[in-house]
Amino acid sequence: MHESDQPDVGPDPSTTPIPPTPPADSSALPAHSSAASEPPTTTGSGRRAAARPAGVAGFGAGVMTAIRKHPKTWIAAAGAVAFVLLGTGSVALGATIGAPAAAVGIAPTGTPTPTRTASATPTPTPTVDPARPVPANQAAATRVRTCSVAGLAADGRLGSLEAQVVNAKTGQTLFDRNGVKPGPTASVLKTLTSAAALATLGPDYRVPTTVVAGSTPGQVVIVGGGDVTLSRLPAGQASFYTGAPKIQDLANQVKQAMGGQPITSIVVDATLFGAPFWQPSWDEREERVVEGSTPYMTALMVDGDRDDPTAVESPRSTDPVSRAVQYFQQYLGTSVGVSQGVAPAGARQLGVVQSQPVTTLIDQAMRVSDNTIMEELARLVAIKNGAGNTFDALNAGVLAGLKGYGIDTSGIHIADGSGLSADNAVPPSYLTQLFIKVLNRQNGLGVVYDGLPVAGKSGTLGPGYNRFTGSSSVARGAVFAKTGWIDHGYTLSGIVNAADGTPLTFAVFALGNVGDNAKQAIDSLVAGFYKCGDNLSNG
């Protein structure tokens, strides 16, 4: 107990003045009678014990005689005694309810001598009102944050909002709106596909395209390994995919390996990827033809099956395999017949070319949100994890690839590798946890961080994309995030280096009846995260 909390205690009874001896005539009371001046003693327990000196009976008779002779004087004296006794009682009461009271001892005769004897007072056991249950562990005091983005979060352009913000250093959730509710991610899903590919395939894995000898003399078999970056452009000409292997180089290796033997037939083995080659939930006309972002996902193709091999987006065909074989024949310098089949087991290799490593593929796909590379990686992950080689295998395959990161995948559903399907479902809370690992470059995830678009600077958040403009431009250069858009959904998720120096991870899904202006509403909200930093309030 602090000193300021201790109750006041009345005057020490040992210092209370003894009332004067009332006047009496000499015949009634001796002038120096000790019986008249000696107060009653107390026992060790505090109870009063009467003093019994000699001549008590005579003393009582003398007092009564004195009272009859001098009534006014004795009435006044009695009042003084009562006053003292009441005062003494108050002190006793104060001692009872305050600190442990000192016992007071009186000498048998003469002037009272105070003595103090230590008396241990047991600590009272607190009682708990059964009507008011008390938690076993009291919650620690938490900081009150005062920077609110509630108005920005209520913007109608955001539709049905799902969002979460986490302090990446402490792991504390600062802001949450339906953050554990799984929702369609759009291209933000590419971060999960990238993480699964790094864990399953490894950062240095390169995707091969090979040619082996067929089962008859002069027959060659081209085997698609799933590399969508293989280019039809001749040596010296750069395709859209940086450092892409050339089908011309593959054909030249085959001619050299044949040693002048004529090629009699070509067999195409594209069985690595199973049908259907188009995800049923995708809008084929929009994605393949109008926007030109996504091809039929076959195991053999050139330049992502673009009509223009140098463009980010370009219309795609309905038969990627045939386009690839056409250029293979051209570089072989033959027009022999082509059939589909399977390469003989243990066949002699005639040539091979390889893609850039997985890290390079992820970097390029993340920067420009390339659907084709991500669909390739997701399919290869599913195959490597034994889940199968079709779209239906992607959920089990990718989730198996994510298992090693130790983040709960409950509620996640993977319908494709690019995020194009509205059937994908991931809670924002998963992304905020995954991006902490990305920020810390755990398990090789630094490549994902390096490939993230930067607000106002690069990728799909850079110049030409109309992002983080106006008042939101305050966060330019501080937001590293993956963008996403599908019908009825706009998303953004990644990392904010806040104004106060706090690293934040965030995910924002604007879902439902939303339009293109949802992007500006998302940018405003994320700029609010940037300005608030660790003072961001959930209110």
C-alpha cells in the first residue's frame, strides 16, 4: 500500500491527557489518593480490566458524598471524562480499520508509560462477487491508436470490402474488414503460385523442351515440357520474354545430331498437360481474343502463343501446338508429316533447350502480371506434387506447395494459377502473413518482393496505369504490391513502407458491383495506411 493510500489514525491513546481529579473535601477523599488518578489497565487482548486497590468501598462512599455536596462541579468533571473516553474510542476504531494498532501498556502505579508491542495482522482474503466473474489472466494494456481510415474504407466505390493491415515487425493486426473471409483475388493469386513454385520446383529449375529419336528410322519426337517462353523468333531478335530459348536453336541441334540422316516424320508429345486446356470459368472471347492475355494451356507453344511475339498482350490462337510445330518444321527445313504421340521410353536425346530459371520467370510475370507463365508454373507444381496435370489438380497441388510456409491455408481454393477465375478464394489474412515472409525474404521469397510493382514507379502500378495519382501520390515509391482485376473485383496486396518507418503488409479486395474507379478508391485507402503507419486505428 502506498503512503497516500493509508487511512489516518487518531492520536495515540498513551498521549491522551488524564482528566483532572474532581474537587472533594478532605473528609471524603485523601488529597493524593492513587485510586482516584489511576486509569483502568488493559489486558494483552485489549479488553479492559478493573484496578482493585485497597479501600474501594470507602472510595465509592466518599465520591457519593462529594457529589451530593458539589453537584455542579461533579457534573462538569463527568462531562470531561466522557469526552476523553469518546475520543479514546475513536482512536481505537481508527486503529481497527487502519494500520495495525500498537498495544498500549500502563504501569500499575504512577504516570502511564507507553509501550508498543508488534502485532502481526493477517492480510484479509479478498472475496469475489459470484455475480462478477473475474478473468484468470488480466489483459495487458494496449496502445490506443488514433489515425483512422474509416471514411476511406466506407467509400462506395470499394463495393463489398475485404481488407487487412498488419504491422510486419510485431505481427499485430492494425486494421481489419472481413479480413478472414475468403474472396476472389484476381491476379494477386500470382503471389501464391510463385511461392508454391519456389518451394516445389526450386528457384533454379529450368523448364526443358526436348527432341528425341522416334521409334522408326528418321523419326523425331518433340516433347513439350511446359515452357511457354520458347520463342519462334530467330537468333538476334528479342521476344517479349527476356532471355527466352529459341526453337531455331532446338532444330539446329536436331539436324546436327541426325548427322545428315533425312527426317522422315515428326511426332509431337504434348501429353504433359491434360485437357481441358481452357479453364471453364474463363471468358474465352475476352481473355484470349479481345484482351489477348491468356492462351490455351498446352505443354508446347511458342511465345505464349501470341500473334505478336514481342507484345505484352496479343490475341492467341485455338491451337498453340500447331503453331509451334509449324516453326519447328520451318527451321528443320522439312515438310514431312506430323502426328501426335508419346516419346519412346529411354529414347536418345537429339536436342534440348531450357527456359530461364524459375526466379526469372516469377520476376517477369509479377512485374507485368503475365497469366501464361503463372498457369505454366501452377501446372508444373501440381504435377511435381503428384496431384495431376489438369486444372482440377491445381488446388491440391498448389496447397501442397504452400504447406512448408507454415501459414494456415483454411478457406483457400485454387482454380487456376493466374487468378483469372472468379472461383479462386483466398482470405486477406493469408496474404498479410505471406507478405511478411516475402518482406523478410524467407525461403527464397525475396524474388517475389523484387518483382512487385512499385506505386508510381514500375510494373502495373507504374506510369501509364493511372495509379496513385492526386492525393494518393503521397505513397508513391512506398507501396510494393501486386495488382488484380476481374469482373466484379479489384484487388491490391503487398507491402507499405509507412511514413513513420513502420513496414506494413496489407490486402484490399473491392468486390461486387464495382467499376474501374475502384482502383482509385483502393489507392486512397492504401495511401491512408501509408500516412497512419503504426498509429493506424481499426475504428
